[in-house]
Amino acid sequence: MAEKGISQAVISRLPRYYRYLKELKDSGKERISSQELSRIMKVTASQIRQDFNNFGGFGQQGYGYNTTYLYDEIGKILGLDHQHNMVLVGAGNLGQALVKYLKFKKSGFNFVCAFDINPQLFNQTVGGVPIRPISQLRSYVDENDVDIVVLTIPKSEAREIAHSLTDTKIKAIWNFAHIDLELPPHIQVENVHLQDSLMRLSYNIHKNEN
Amino acid sequence: MAEKGISQAVISRLPRYYRYLKELKDSGKERISSQELSRIMKVTASQIRQDFNNFGGFGQQGYGYNTTYLYDEIGKILGLDHQHNMVLVGAGNLGQALVKYLKFKKSGFNFVCAFDINPQLFNQTVGGVPIRPISQLRSYVDENDVDIVVLTIPKSEAREIAHSLTDTKIKAIWNFAHIDLELPPHIQVENVHLQDSLMRLSYNIHKNEN
DNA sequence: TAGATTGTTAATCGATTAACAATC
DNA sequence: TAGATTGTTAATCGATTAACAATC
């Protein structure tokens, strides 16, 4: 999957296609046209065809798309045919909730270790995953196969931790800290800024006030 | 704040401006030009001026923007000068983590009650917030001042709960269930789809493979 | 073959960037 | 006043939608 220059707008729509296609194939639907999918997903058929054709032709004229095949192909584009090892940095409430959320594991995103500064958590486990002192993070990452670092620590510490890992072989940071991380291009950053999300919600609640 | 037809692209940038302006004002910086902010935030000065001018002129020619004033104005645009009461639906790991996260409260987003189906949680509290049976959700919403419903339940139940609230006075749903909710336009929906976020991350990790 | 529907090019729309006159 | 910088119009760029030829 080395298609270059696909816009993030397209990428952001892929998980949604993936979700709908799973439902369609699970409900026994074998084929679907862009027009029918368009009605279900409330986007234009044109956009659907353009989006898929960024990655090559997955359909067949006069027939449409095979749901299972398309589902599998989108999965491959998204890299979901790979296993991803993750470490949690910050075993607080949110961090522990993420580790315990089993759906990630089913999708191949697997927590292998957690780290925290709180000594009371050391030698405990969360969802079967051991919690270690954050001082051991660097050596753990160096010695084990870690793809993704999940940052659920306050923003005051997030930047330093992230920068301390720039010369390791980690591939990405899933960042829940309310901060913009500036990292070298070989490390991908995906932000989950819950505060920003709430603010957008708030705007939309109040936008019609006068 | 009744500016019509502001694109969601602009709205989505406002929380980030708000965050940077807070830091600038807190660090004692009184004024900033679009050019200087442009360098700090890594967006064009043109975009900054265009974004702000969607809501009226907040700056002064030859001077720039007053950080505190601009910060406050963006806060008002985002509706952060209002208090928002929230109820949690689904007091599992993620839900409890959200209730315990104190930053929301500081921004005026205040959990007033939680609901769950698990009887073992009834009469318990989480972060000082009582947990009640979900059967009482509807009457609670009818009898109390609730602005936002936070949905942290499995998708199989999310749609039904959301629809059961369409004729109440709630203004928005903050949806963590992995599902698209279709609700009447007077109820705003803001999705936090963690799985989608992880998939985007996965795509970006693998996009350069060949 | 005829009908259906993709893949793809062209047209449109909207968002971003550039330019500059207005003005502090 | 002169310099700086906004507010705003114009130009560009990119994304979405429409159209249709290719083809199953």
C-alpha cells in the first residue's frame, strides 16, 4: 500500500467505509453499488468511487463492489492486516480504560506494557498488562517490539517523554495529552484532543443563539 | 455569537487557537501579530486573519491582537462562557475516566449524574457523581437541567438510547460509541471514534511500505 | 446483446493563500 | 508622519460533484 499523496480527507473516511462494509458483509450482503452505499452512508456515489479509486479499482462495471473483498482491501490499506504492539504511558483513569477496552485487541492493537510514575502502581497489572516505572520506558522500548506509544499523561510531561523516544524504533504516538507534539517525520502522531472535541460541541450548541 | 455558515474547518481550528492564546497570555505576552502567531502555530498568517474575521475584527491595524481579549472572544464564540451540565450514560472504564477528568469541570463542563445497567453500580458514586439505573435516565433528563448526554455504551445500545432522548430538551450528544447517530437537527452530535483514530494512525504507519 | 455501474475526466465548489488598500 | 499590521478582495489550490465513455 504505497499510494502516495492521498489526502488526509480520504484517509479519514476509510474507517467509516470499513465499518459500514463490515455490517453489510456480516448481514449477508455480497455486493453493493456505489449508489446504494451512497444512500446508506449519506455521501455522494461520486465521492465513494473517487475515494476507492485512489487505491486502484476494487469494483466491476455493471456489478458494483463485492463487500467482503472491498472490506478486506480497505483493511489492508489501513494496515489492519498487521499486528501492532502498544505501550501505555500514564496508567491513570483514561489510560487504564484504554488498556481494558478489548475491541482494540480484536483489531490487532495489543497493549504489551504500561508505565507510570506512581510507585503504588508498580508490579500491579491492568487488564493483564504489567505496570512499570516510567524510568524503564526507554529500555523497554529499546529491547522489545513496540510500534505505538499511547500517551495519557498530563501535557507538562508529554512533550519530554515524546522527545525522549524520537531516536527509538517506535513508529507512532497516539497522543491524548492536550498539546501539539512536534516530532521527526518518521514518527506519526495521531491526536485525540477530548477538550477540543467538547469545545466543538459547545460551539454547535450555541451557534444559533442571538 | 450567531455567525451563520462558518465552515466546520474553521470551527475545528478555534480550540487550537484558544489553547495557544492561553499559553501566550499566561506567559505575560500582551499582544501578538498574525505573523508571529503564524510562526508559532505553523499555519499561514493569512489563514489566521481570515479565521478571526469570520467573527468580526478582533485586531487593530499596526498593532496586532491583544492576547487576553482575543482569548476571551474565542472562548465566547465557543460558548465557554456558559456552564454545561452533562450526564454520563455508561459508567464503565471509559465513562468513569471521563467523569474523573477534572479539566472538563474547570472549563464549565460538569457531570451531574451517571447511569448504567449494572445493578452493582447503583447507589455508588464516581468522582462524586451518583450512578443510577439507566431506566431513570429519561425522567432525570426531564426533571433536571441537562445539556449534554455523554454516551459511553456499546453501539448495540447507543442508537436506542439516543433516539429515546430526541424529544427532550437536551442539546447535544457526545458520542463515544462506534456508530453514526442520526438525530434531529436540534440535537448536535460530536463523535469521538477511538477506533477510527487508531486506524488513521495505522494507515500513516504503513503508508510508506512497499 | 442490453442494462448496469464502474473508472475517470471535466466542471464546480469551497477553502486556502496571496496581495494590498485601509488604518491604527 | 512613517511603519506596521489588520481586514478584505482577488487568485490559487484542492476537494467534491457531475458527466460519460469504458466495460462487465
